[in-house]
Amino acid sequence: MTLAPAVPAPASYSTTQKLLHRAVVALVAAQYLLLDRMGRAFHAPMRNEPRAYATVTVLHMICGSLVLGAMLWGTGSCGGTRCSGA
């Protein structure tokens, strides 16, 4: 007994999927190359130092949230419905 897939696989990726992929790559590269001081902000509370929400820390959180949103949108996983509009 073979089960047919519920949705046939597309012949290629859509333009939206390609753009989302490129956006995730760009955001992850920016995190790695530009926001490398995040480790210090993460370890400060562990050393009983005051928490400081500097620009780098806030940008890191924003970029991380954008990456998560793009990944959820690209996989169609937001709220159990398809988010890509396809």
C-alpha cells in the first residue's frame, strides 16, 4: 500500500520562497558579522552585572525575530495555516 502525498511537490521554489531564503541568509550573516557582542550581554547577568539593553542587543533580538518570522512564513507554519498565500 502506497500513500500519495497530500500536496504534490512543486517543480521549483516560488519567488516568495527564494526571497525569504535570501532574507534569512542575509539576517544570519548580519548577526554573525555585525552583532558579535551579544555574548557579553548574555553573560552579564550571570556575573551579577547590570543588564544593559544596548543597541546591539536590541538589534540582535529584532534580527532573530525576523529570521524566525521568515522561517515560519516560508514553511507555512504560522497558526496551522499556509502563510505564503499559495
